[in-house]
Amino acid sequence: MKTTFGIILLSLLWANCNERVKKIEYGSNGGKHININKLNIYFEEYGHGIPLLLLSGGGLNRSIKDFEKSIPDLSKNYRVIAPDTPGQGKSEQTDSLNYNLLTDFMSKLIDSLKIDSAYVMGLSDGAIVALLLAERRPDKIKKVIAVGANNGTRGFVLPPGFDLDSVKVPTLDEWAEYHAKDIEWYNKLIPKKDWKKMATNLNLMWYGKEYFPLEVYDKIKVPVMIVLGDKDDISIEHGLEMHRLIKNSYYCVLPNTTHEVFTEKPDLINKIAIDFFK
């Protein structure tokens, strides 16, 4: 098992010499729809080389937009494939949501695009799906970077004095109050989707104590790197637990970074990813 805490020191140097790059605007490369499980799934492609599947986080404001600052540099090295997962962005909405369902969609996307082998990098929900793909599709997946992954509410950072039983599932009224701008954006998407249905499905998916059995970790044989920000919503201890349970995995903690790694440190995560994939 390999703990790459030394990367933290290197990342401090990288963080000080970040160079701004022109971001990719959502939809700027046209994009295509592909039918998977009788739903139209939207994706965009950039660059050439070994395929790199980028899997976004979950929420009403999530889509390929998660990676708009990272895609320019990544596309210089890889054939970047960035899908909107079901219910996100320009992809059609499912009746229900769970991580097994999302993994099935992304696995079938790989097959539908006739990809022989690929790297996968995911954020949050996308990171969880990336880990499940590593376990299920070693025939296709070469390496995985899971950024901000957790396995249930047990991985959340909780305020002092709180325990898992104190975790409250937000109501739709609370969604409407705290995510007004996200809802406004979501309502403008084509195809038209129901934000209340999406929020309800996300609540059911997010607030389970465990998303997948621990046996999954032991079945992962491809190289994996777990990445968290030191100010992440996911606890450092939980990330370390995942690292210890996945044989020959790597663990990287980014300094002065929250859950929004690709927004706050796009150059840094790109350099780490390119180095790891090489």
C-alpha cells in the first residue's frame, strides 16, 4: 500500500506556480446524445489519445461544467469523454437514482463508444461511480482517480456534537431555499426535467449510511488514487480507510482545498492526474 503524502509537499509548489488556462464552456464542442437503457445520455469529447472518462458530481448544478477549467489541459494529453450522467445537464432523467444504476450507465457508455481501455477520473458522486467501475470493469479500466469519494454518510465531516443519527435529510422546501440559482439553471435545461424529482432521488441516494459493501474494495485490482481536500466535506479518516482497504492504492490530500477541487485547483489536480496516469 502506498500513501503519497509526499505529493502534498509537491502540490504546495505547484499551487504557487499555477497558470490560468482558458476554460471550456459547457456545450462549446457541440456534444452528442447516445441511447443507453432507453435514455438519451449527453456527452462531449475533446482531444486525442488514450480515453479519459470524466464523471461529474451530483446535484442540480452538476454536469460537464464541473470540469470546464480542467478539460483544456487534459485534452492535450487524452481523448477526454465527459458525459452528463442521468438527470444531469442535457441527459434525460431516470425514475430513480442509485450508484449501481449510474455505474451501469457509464459501463454501457464505455461499450457503446467501443472503448478498448480508458482512465477514469470522477468527482464526488462521479468518484464513487469511478470506484465501482474499477471493481466491475477491469477489462476496460486502466487507472482511476476518485476525488471526494465516500461510502455513505459515515464518511461525512460532522459538526462537533453531531453523530450520524443527527444527520438531517433536507426537505424540498430547504432545497428551494438554499439552491434557488441551481433550480433556475436546472429548469432551463433541455430536455426538460423535474427538479423536485431529482432532489428527492438525490436525497434517497446520498443519505444512506453505506452505498456499497466493503467487499467491493478488496475486488479492485486496477491502480487507484483517492484524493481529498484538507477542508473537504468528506473526512480525511474516511479517505484513509478507503485507501487502506484498496490494495496498492494511493492517497493524496490537497492543501487549502474543499470538496470543489476542480474549481479551486484545476491546474494542480491536472498535474497530479497526468503524472499518475503516466
